[in-house]
Amino acid sequence: CVRACLWFTYRQHFEPIPGTVFTSDAGWGCMMRSGQMILAQALLRLSAGGGGAGASLERREAATVALFADCLAAPYSLHRITL
């Protein structure tokens, strides 16, 4: 049963990917975003530990999504994946 999942999609107007002029992934980023979604969902489930539900879900989701922000500082960003 699928209740909810994180959804990453095309974005635009982010800081350029190093060594390129790309500030959008429209038209080429679908596989990257798919991989990010799978990894993010796995990290979210792992962060749940044994319980998983409750008031901390929003905090865990926010912390997980922050790892994928479109900037070089985020460890799982498009910027890092495409280097």
C-alpha cells in the first residue's frame, strides 16, 4: 500500500551546475530526479527506525529533502550527482 512518497521533479532557476551554464534540469534530469527520489525514500524509511509515524515525520521529511537541495552544499544535490 502506498501512502505517500517524496516527489522530486524538474526545477529551474537554481545556481549553475559547476562547469556548465545549466540552471534547469528540464528535458534531461528525469533519471537524476528518479534516483534522488528512490534514495530519499530509503533515507526517510531508515530514519524512521522502528516506529516511523508521528509528529516527527514532518521534521524527518524536511531534513531528508534538505539533503537534495539544488546547491553544491547539499550532499545528494543534482550539482553533486552530475560532477
